[in-house]
Amino acid sequence: MNILFAASEAFPFIKTGGLGDVVHSLPLALNRLGHDVRLVLPAYRDVLASVDALVELGFWDLPGASVTHRVRVLQAHHEGLADYLYLIDVPSLFDRAGNPYVHSDGFNWPDNAERFTVFSRAVAQMAKGIPGTDWHPDVVHCHDWQTGLVPAFLSMFHPRPKTVFTIHNLAYDGHFSHDDFTRLALPPEWWSPEYVEFYGGFSMLKAGMVFADHVTTVSPTYAREICTPEFGYRFEGVLQSLGDKLSGILNGIDLDIWNPASDEHLKQTYQADQPWCKAKLANKNALLKKAGLVSGKAPLLGFIGRLVEQKGVDLIAEMLPALFKTTDAVMIILGSGHMSYETELVTLAEKYPTRLHVHIGYSEDLAHQIEAGCDLFVMPSRFEPCGLNQMYSLRYGTPPVVNFTGGLADTVTDASTMALTEKTANGFVFHDVNADALLAAIRRALSIYGKPAQWQSLCETAMRQELGWENSAKKYQALYKK
Ligand code: ADP
């Protein structure tokens, strides 16, 4: 099949979270199944700088917010991709440095509605035909609110390819005003609760849900959770009404990029079927040294992620003083996000300089070293559509401590007595989202950490878990065929 992936970010060009990883690794997995998968992204400045062999395919004039934009379609090459990469080049909208969604002051780009409407219009045009090629997609697979209008625009074309819309995180819904709706020249009949209108404005995420032929989200548990008021962000009614049109397919991880046996970021590589404890310890010591923490036998905990409420950063900050008081554990945190969380964590690190290292920023290098060098990975997310970091930590033999939600519930098996005996345990799961429950789960983990044989067996179960894309890519394939 010919499949066009449309997204607003993709590793290795530009990535702010799990979406970027998925948009990179799922096309590769589908390609291995024999499909021709092509990716289209906005031509952000960083993307243009990281590709070569750019070819100009053609131009369209497409409506933006009360203006018409000259849209250039580029074809690019990158050795990390299986097939073609297309770029939608509108310099006034995308030729900007840094984050694709927010300004350096942390606020959304004020013209985001226009940026992603024009991008979506261009993707819909591509589905009709790409200048200079006779390639036509059978399926257009769109991701998150930034591409939510693609299925909507495509619904006006006959014939048209089928559309799949994947929700990676319901908390970001691309909600804009009626003024935006009018200025963007969207069809007036869409302004209705049945279509894109949503609580006084309109939502591009809702457009994807309503107009796509099928909607997926990134884990089976999250697919169920988002149909309830607790997790539904007010979309639960729309999502319930989708019935069989909504399903959950668990993300996989890229087994080449996240592979402790060949990871170039590590001091020493290792794998489950060879003696690995010494190599993991060498990574731990290198990480402790890099972080300026004292090396020793103390268990090392790690966290990587966006510093936002979703990730339960406040729970970590709240429980750390008690953890430091009652155990010898140390912790390394890598992330960036809300200023208040950044400040809180940095202040804690100043208070406990020998126990806590906080790195504010984004670092692929350090992320790999934390996954490998830590003993435990802490991920107390309040909700987690799928979560990739717990899967990376499993693969690196660093058992995760997680809240029982979304993809965390689907990938982590708690170290209960029975699961330990049956050798199915791969981490630690808690059920109440508060600092005490998190601390209790970490304490439980540390008590098993104190029993080396049991700990080693738990880590090996984690390392051997099937986490690649093969199974899930087959599920997407079956869906496309349907
Ligand atoms: P989300 O998509 O909600 O941010 P995921 O766990 O699904 O969370 O994916 C996060 C991805 O982003 C992972 O690949 C993770 O390693 C990466 N990541 C997040 N923050 C950082 C950071 N500060 N430095 C390096 N990588 C990061």
C-alpha cells in the first residue's frame, strides 16, 4: 500500500516528545512489511538544515488567515528514512528557529491556527496528487491536532484516500476561536457541534476524530480511559460516539536507536543474554560522575520527560525529601517544561547537592545514559497515552515505577509475589496518584533491589520484553487494509 504520514514533528529532524519518535519508527516498521510510506512535515528551519538532496516539486496557492499563501512542495532525502520525505514550505509560517509550537518565551506561536490549517490544506492537496510524481496514497495517516483538519479537507474530495487519525495526547486539542475559524475560510457548515465546534470555539483535534475513517490512540487502556470524563478532556462524548471507529494500538520503540547492546551514548554496552551487571554498573558510575554525584552502592533513580503536570513531576518533588531522609537513594532528573516545576526541582537540587542532580534542558545523550545508568526509572504520570520512556527503561534493564494508567498499565507488570515467582514482573505499579503511593512503590522496589538475585531476574524479564514495532505495525496494516 501507499501510505502518506502527515505530522508536525519527526525524529531525527525535530522532536518534542513521543510523537516524533513514533512518526519516525512506525513508517520504518511498515516499510519492512513491504509498504511505501512517505512522510510530510512542515519545512521548519531546523528541518531544512538537516536534510539534503532537496528537490522543488511545485507550488500551490492556498488560503491562510485572510491571505493566500504561496506553498512550495519540496522532496528531501535523509538516510534515516526508508522512503521519501516531503516538506511543505511556507517561510512566513515555518521558517522559525526552535520549538515547532511555542516561542522561546514559552507561549504558543500566535498564528498556530493558520500554520497548521495551511499545512493541513497542503497535505490534503498532496493526497490528490503530488506535483512531479504519479504517486497516490491509498491511506493518509494523520497525527494529533496539527493535522486534524486533513481528514476534514479530504472529506470534500471524491474519490479520496482513506484517512486514519491517531491521537497521541488528548490534552493538546488545537482549540481556536470563531474569529480564527472565519479568517481561515473554513466551510461555515463545519461550525456545528456535530463537526468541529467545541465549547465556544473549534477544535482541530475534534475535526480529526469526526472526519477520519478511523481513529486510533496509542494504547488499548488509553483508548478506554479517554471515553470517561476523568481522562476525556471533555471529548468523552465525541469519543464514545465513535464506537468501533476508535481503537488503541500500543506504540513500539525503535530497537536500533534504543539498544543497550550497541548504544554509542553509553560507557559500556550490554545485553540480557550475556553477563551485563558489570557493564550497567560502569554506566551508572559514569553517569554519577557526569552528574557530580558521589559514586557508591546507593540505588540511583532517574526521570526523563516534559516537566508538566501530566508527568507527575510535583509528586516526585513532594516525595524526595522523605525518600532522602529514609533511604540512601540518589536521583537524576532530565527535563524541561513549566517554569514553576523547573524552579522547584533546581531549588531541591541545591538543598540536596549530593543526592539530587537536575538537568534542565533537552539532551538525547543524557537521556540514553540515564536509561542505562540508573537502577530504577520513575514515571508517575497522571495519565499516559502510551509513554516511551518506561519502554526504553525496560529495554535497558532499569525497572520502571509507574502509575497504573494508559500505556504504563499496558507495558509494566508489577512485582507482586506471584509475578516475581512466575518471572513476569518487570517493574513497580502503584494505583493512587499521590506522593505517598509513589514513595511506597519506590520503597517496595528498593527492598527487592536489596536482594541481588531477585533484582537481576526482574531486570532480565524487563530486558527481554517484546517492545519493537513488529506486532503493532501489523495491527496498523490490518486497519489500513480494512
Ligand atoms: P511525551 O510524548 O508525553 O513527551 P513519551 O514518554 O511518550 O512522552 O516520549 C518522550 C520522548 O521524548 C522520549 O523519547 C524521551 O526520551 C524524550 N524526552 C523528553 N524530554 C526529554 C529531554 N529533556 N531530553 C531528552 N529526551 C527527552
